[in-house]
Amino acid sequence: MEGKRTTESLLAIGRSLLDAFFREQDRQLVEQKVELRRLGETKEALAAVSGIKNDDILQRLVELKVRPEIVAALAVVPLVEVVWADGTVDDKERLVVLDRAAAKGILAGNVEHDLLERWLVHRPEPTLFEAWQQYIRGLCEQMTAVERQTLKAELLANVRAAAEASGGFLGMGKISTEEREVLTRLESSFSDS
């Protein structure tokens, strides 16, 4: 009798393990499906907010965890990048960045402004600049050559103003070597367009 119970017990345990395995598989499949739907919705939202239609660029933005609500803030990433070039952000640089952001509609009280304020206090991860590059490439695909050139000129003028905000010694060397490197990287972001 005891041998029979042991066999039945083992079979019951085996069934329980098998049921648990399939429940876990089902849970994982459901999670994967939810994640795929969320990614698809994120790509659609990014496309709607940014105007980018290139699926590869949208996918890369999703991989970089760019949320649709921060696309507006991406417009000021070059400013943030240049003011952090020397490792610190001073008050003059901060004011120039906030002024340029306000001109783009990023005003105190909205999410983008709060995000920008955080970026001016805590240096963003390098992936933020990579996300901006993906964003700008996708945006440039939607523009004519003249529009791209206008965007590039406006962006570089704003970034130069932020770079010059701290000034130099007696007006000499207003833009540091590190800031010039950032300007070069920004300019090269438009070269594939």
C-alpha cells in the first residue's frame, strides 16, 4: 500500500510541477504580449508626437526608453550637452538654457521643464544624447534640405549662445575646447541627413 501511495504522490507532485511550469509559461507569454503591445503603442505615440515615420529610428528611440512625453524636451538636449561640456553648469548657462527652452514652449510647471531642470542639476546619462541623435535623424528624414539646414543653423546658434554664456577671460576663448567638441558632434548629427 505504501508503495502505491508513493507512486500516486509522485504522480501528483509531477502533475503539480507540470501545471506550475505551464502556468509560468502562460504568464511569460502574456507578459511578452503586453510588452510587445506597449512597445507598439510607444512607437505609435512617438511617431505621432515627433512626426518620425522611420520604423528603425522609432524602434531605436523605444530601446533608448524615450517616452513620447519627453520628445519636446529632446529639443533642448544639445543645450544641456554643451553646458555640461566642462563638467559643471553655472548660473549664466542655466539661464540661457531656460530662456531658449521657454522660447520653444518649455515653460515652468510642465513636465518637460521639470525634466530640463533636473538635467541642469544632474548631468544626464550619455544615452540621452544618443536618443537625441536618433530623434534628429528621424526628424531630418521628414524635412526638405532647406528645412534641415534651417533647423541645423538655429540649433547651432542656440547652442553657441549657451556655450558663450560663461564667457572667457577678457572675452577671449569664450567657447572652451570641450564645448567646441560638443558643437562638432552636434553638427555631425546632421551630416547623414
